[in-house]
Amino acid sequence: MIRLPEPRALTVRSADGAALHAEVYGPDGAPAVVLAHGWTCSIGFWAEQIRALAADHRVIAYDQRGHGRSPVPAPGGYSTTALADDLEAVLAATLGPGERAVVAGHSMGGMTIMAAAGRPGFVQHAAAVLLCSTGPSRLTAEATVVPLGPGGLRTRLTGAVLGSKAPLGPVTGISRKVLKYATMGPASAPDRVDACARIVHACPRPSRHGWSQVLAGLNLEAEVRELRVPAAVLVGTADRLTPPVHSRALAEALPHCAGLTELAGMGHMTPVEAPEAVTAQIRELTLTYLGAHPTGKEAGV
């Protein structure tokens, strides 16, 4: 269990009135980093990044609607519009006028960034972004969770598996193996598999299913072309949910790609599987685009 500094918790209201749980770590006035987690995850998914960055950054993390401590949405509350609204609301509530931040999104969090690309609140506050293990469209068509060749059958079966309404139940040895196969690299350490399993299994079933339907029909290709801030892209080469084909296409389509990193042998859960690499990417972006310099242990003091 990773011990994190004590956060300052707040409730943010989105455009439709939905409540979002957010937490702020680190010193006031420090360079700001905003973290948006992925489908079935929560703030705790970013534990390694929060621990490493909070000494010299103001780290803002929030639970996407229906995840963690953010309530399950009302009917009609699942959409990419809602994701963009929520990110804008978090930025407005936690950053001062004109204050800019590096925004990092994993999986659905990256899709949240894409959905918000042209929003005034996002443009005002985002200095640069990290798109981590994500894609803008064709998610079920490109996923390799189902061990079949590309085609309609694989796409349909993938949609059925990811969109299942079945309860996940308690974390067991079998469920850990299933989650590891679907979402993590083959060499993932048992403690990291267990951490991911506990987070995923805690996601409410209605939210898991509701967001799966949004992701199955996702198309943010146009929004990618509107994402005009510097954007770094990161993916694991063993990612079955959003394979590297997505990240390579993003790197080609982004107006200002700040680099593509492929992590050998890593799966979809890169912030947990390769925390040092993800944190280093965020630090590099804050240094380059916010002028943030490491202090203390990170500077070798």
C-alpha cells in the first residue's frame, strides 16, 4: 500500500450538476499537474505519480463520474460531452484565472482530454498533455483481448466482453489472472496486478457498463486535430485494450506531437506497470512547458 500525503479534498460540480470528487496534493503555488484516470479506475490508480510529484508540484486528481467517490451518473449522464464538461469544471475549480497545468490522461482519461480539446476552459488552462495508453476511435475493432484475427466476429465478441453487465465480484486468484491477461503485460509483478484488480473491481457495475457503451461507439478523430497544445503519447507494446496502432496514429494526427514513447512489454495499465516512466514523462512536460524544476530528492539533494 502506497502512503500518500494528506490531500485537500473538494467536490466539483459539472455543467449538468453532477458531483465530482477531487483531491489536491502538494504545495500551493507549485507547478500544477492534473490527472484524469481511465475506465473502471479511480484516483488511487495514480498513487505512484502522486507520491513522486507532490513534493514539488501541485497535483490535482479527480474521480471520473461514476468512479471512486464520484456518484454514479443519472440516466443520460454518460457521454464524451460529459467527460469534457467534467474536466473543464475541475480545471476551473482548482486553477486560478490564466493558470496553466500539464494534464495527463490514461485510457478514458486521454479520451477526456481529446473530447475537451476545443473547449475554452481547457484551452485556457492546458499547457501540455500526456495521452497515455489511449485511442480516439475503433476501440473494439482494434483491441486484441479476444484471441482472434481482426474482423467482425472479434469486434462483436470484444464489445460483448467489455460491455458485460455481469458483476465482477470479489478479487480472486482467477479474476487476477483474467485482469492481468486483458490489461497488463505478462511480466507484471503480482502486487501491481493485485492493486489494479482491487481498483477495477471497486468500480460500480452501472458505471462500468454505461461507460463501456460510450467507448464502444467512440469517435474523437476530429477532436484530436483540435488538440493544439503540445501532446506527448505513451503506450505499452503489450497493450491489448488500446494497442500501439492507436498511439502511432495519434502521433501522426496531433497538430503538435511532443513525442511517442513505446514501453517494451508493458500492457494497458502503464501508470501502475511502469510508474517511473510515466512520472518521468509528466516531469519532462512540466519542465519544458511550465518551467518546473525538480527539488529535494528528485534533484539529488
